[in-house]
Amino acid sequence: MTTPGLTTAAKPATRKTFTFWSGHAVFYPETKMLKVDGSRVRLAPEVTNLLLQLASGDPARTHSKRVLMDALDINLENTLRARAGKLRRALRAGSKESQTLEDPVRSEYGIGYVLAK
């Protein structure tokens, strides 16, 4: 018998979609699919994992380099920097207006990375 109002332990709510970069990019975490301006953009698995981390929790906050490196099992900061660059290039390549938009993956000097709203 279930008591109304009481629930069993539930998994944390996962967003069905995550829209960022002034609405030009939509990420579907469950399927790991990224669309930019309506077209699907293919990402390498390690770049997809970085995007998953950046879109998790509060995506408007800056994700520290150390936390990202630990979550992605990366030992070198240069590896993280390279993956962020690959994500930027993939997003810009998929956008028709990429030259007039802000940086899709902003670097916060000495802190980490944040996705453009």
C-alpha cells in the first residue's frame, strides 16, 4: 500500500533538453545528440562527455578545471583545453551565424569553462 504524497527515492531529474548559445544549440543529454541551428552535429565521444559535464548541474556556473579533469579522467590541463577547442569548433561549424555570436564555450581565466547562455 502506498501512502499518498510519499515517494520512493527517485533518481535526480535529468533534463530532456538543454538549450544554450542564444538558442542556436540544443543538447539532448539522454541521447547525447547535439543540434546547432536545427542540424545534427556529430561530436567525438570525449567531446560529448565534456559537453555533458558542462550541461550538468547548474550550467550557468563556471565549471572548475580540476572538477572537469577529475570527472573526465584527464591528467593534463592541455587535454581539457584541446577538448574545449574541439567543442567550440564543432559548434561554430554547425552555425550559420557563428561569426556574429559570442564564444560558445567561454574560458574563465584561471578558473574553468562555462557554456554561453
